[in-house]
Amino acid sequence: MIRVLIADDHGVVRDGLGRLVEALPDMELVGLAADGEEAVERARTAQPDVVLMDLDMPRLDGIEATRRILADRPETAVLVLTSFSDRRRIMGALEAGASGYLLKDVDSDQVAEGIRAAARGESPLDPRAARTMLNARAEPDPLEPLSQREREVLALLTQGLPNKLIARRLQISEKTVKSHLTRIFRELDVTDRTQAALWAERHGLAGEDRR
């Protein structure tokens, strides 16, 4: 029996996936989470075999939630199920340790088989996500100089969040946020937040973390 935890901030999606899992004879629904923080907490107590993980969620996004879940319980497989197929999210999720990456327009049978594949230790990957990764090899990544955490700080900056809210969202100190911003400004060759946001907009990165 595959123990499954579902993390998605949209109630209709979350409940629908829950009913799908409950209807399958080889799976057991062990929890539902409405945001990344709750996903980490539920994974710690429910000890699922597979976490079906959305990426854009309040309090803590799916990439950071994946990282924390796997730090606590590396034997858990995290299968991303999201609406987004851009390179940054795909690479961020896989670098955080996700086992696979599916898009939300797949049918229920594909979701079920993806969960089974992840539980077997395989890496189910939507063909569009795979194509994005292959294309990315031929294209320079403008964010290559930045760490994953610095990319997250930049993404929140482009949403207009002040340092205090960025710190709260990422669960780090304001001092650490300022340190990240100093390096971001240096690597992007800009002098302030406005220029950094404009740089992100020019490179098609502004607002990527919005629903």
C-alpha cells in the first residue's frame, strides 16, 4: 500500500486528488496540506511514501517544502504536480530532490501511474518538462551565478515584498535577506531593488512566483 500525502493550496484540486487516491486499491491517503509549512509538518507525522506536491503555495513554496521534507525523511518520494513548466521551477524542484515533475493537465490515470512510479523509485517526468530541460542545456541561464536561495529572494523581490516579508516567507532573518540582496546586486551588476526588479523583468523572470 502506497502512503500518499497531497499538498495543494487550491481546495478543489486538493480534495479531487484526495478522492482519486482514496479510490485506488493500492494507495492510502495519509494527509492533506494547504501550504508548504503544513506539508512539512504532515510529512513528519504521517511518514508518507509519496508526497504529491504543488509548487506555488502560501507560507512556504513547494520547492523549499520538498527540500525540508527530504531532509527529514529522505526515503519519501516527492512528485511535483503543478501548472508551471518553466525551466526555473523544474530545475529548482529537481535540485531540491523531487523524484518527478507532472503538469496539472494530465489525466487521473497519469497521476496515479506517476505516484506508483515515484514509489518504485522511478522519476516520472512530463514530456513538456523534459523538453524544457533539454532546451535549457543549449541556452545560458541568466541566473546561473545565483544560488537557489538567492533566486528565491530575487523572485520575492520582484513581487514587491519588503525585506521583512521576504524573511518571513523564507523563514530566514532580515540580516540574511540583506546579505543575499547584496550578492544579488553584485552578480546582476545593479545598485538597488528597482534595478534588480527591472533586470528580472527584462529576462522574463518578474512575477514568476505568482499564481
